[in-house]
Amino acid sequence: MKDDAPKFARRFYKETRAVEVEGGHGVLLDARTLRTPGGVVFVAPTRAVAELCAAEWAAQGEYIAPASMPVSQFAFAALDWTAKSRGDIAKYVASFGATDLCCHRAESPADLVAHQAKHWDPLVAWGAEALGVGLPVVSGIIAANVAASELARLEAHAAALDDFRLTALGQATGLAGSALIAFALMRGRLTPQQVFEAAALDNLWSLEKWGEDAEARARLERQRGEFEALGRFITALNQ
């Protein structure tokens, strides 16, 4: 029988620790300097990020499971990918201006329409005030007609971030389906739990209305976990 189980590298170190290195903070696995999958020396902008990554590596068992180290994966992406693709990521974030979850509302039923307005209207207003970005609220799923100047502002806000924060923003935007929710997380307007509730609003409403579904709940819990990991990453970047 073919073994389709994922193959993980065996743990090769005993201890981990965060250390100061040129340009920031690194991680040692015993005496070895941690490197990204792309071979780049791991250098985090804050000690808190390095300590979170060191803790994730310390928590590994006999085998190293990358999926169990989300903060390390965010940091690796910042060093291996974002550093070379900043323009693409900023445009990706801005592209959500035309399809932002917070701006695309249901036409019915009335209680869902009211529920969306209650939770998403404040985020649309916050985006206009804090980001200077006015996104139209529309019904349905067809992309909205958003002025190029509004999308340019979103792109400029994204491009102004450093590689680590831009990585977090891009991840949060894709996970939420919303640039507004992602910026609200980045700027502390929403907690990770509030971000999850805003991003999963429709699905949470459906479960409450029609009853639990094990597969849907499992997907939501994975989404919640990803937002919590992003929250830890962002908090550590600001320490």
C-alpha cells in the first residue's frame, strides 16, 4: 500500500533561543543559525518575533511540522517572498477594494441584511476616516465600480509597510476576503476574535440560524486559529 502520509524532517536540535544578530534578532537551533526555506538567514525586526519563532521550534516533537509553526511561516514568507514581491502584494491587497466583504451585502433575508449592516457599516466608516478610502456598499457579489483613486490609496497604505507587516496584511486580506478587515487588524481597530467574527459573519449567522454543521464549524475554527496566529505575529512586531 502506498504511504501518502506527509514526510517531515526529523528534529535535529535540542534547544532553541532568540539572539541578537546583525540587523535584528535571530534564532539558534543549538549552535545552528535558523535559515528560511529559501536559504536566507532568519532576521526578525523585533526580539518578540524571534522569541515566538524560537518557541515554535522548541515545541516540535520528533518530527518538524511546518504547519504547527504559523509565526515562523509568516516570518519566512516575509524574508523569502515579500522582500521580492512587494509591489505585487500591495496590488493584491488593493484589488480587494472592488470585492471587499464588508461592502458586498445580501439582499435578503432582512435579519441578515440588518446583521451585516450592524457589524460592517462601522468598518466601512472607519476605512473612510482612518484610511481615507471610500468604498461603495453594494448588494450582491459582482465587483463594485470603485474609483481608481480609492484603490490607489489602499495600495499606497499597503506599500508603506515593511516586509513583515506587509506579509501580515496580505495574509489577513486573503483570509478575510477584505482589505478593510485586514487593515483594522493591523492598526488595532479590531482584535483577532473580532476580525474572525467580522470575516465569518455570514457563516456564523447561518450556523446560528439553521443549526450546527461539523464540517463548517471545523473550517471556521481553522480560520479563527489563523487569525489568532496573525494577531500574535502583529503584536510581536509592535513590541
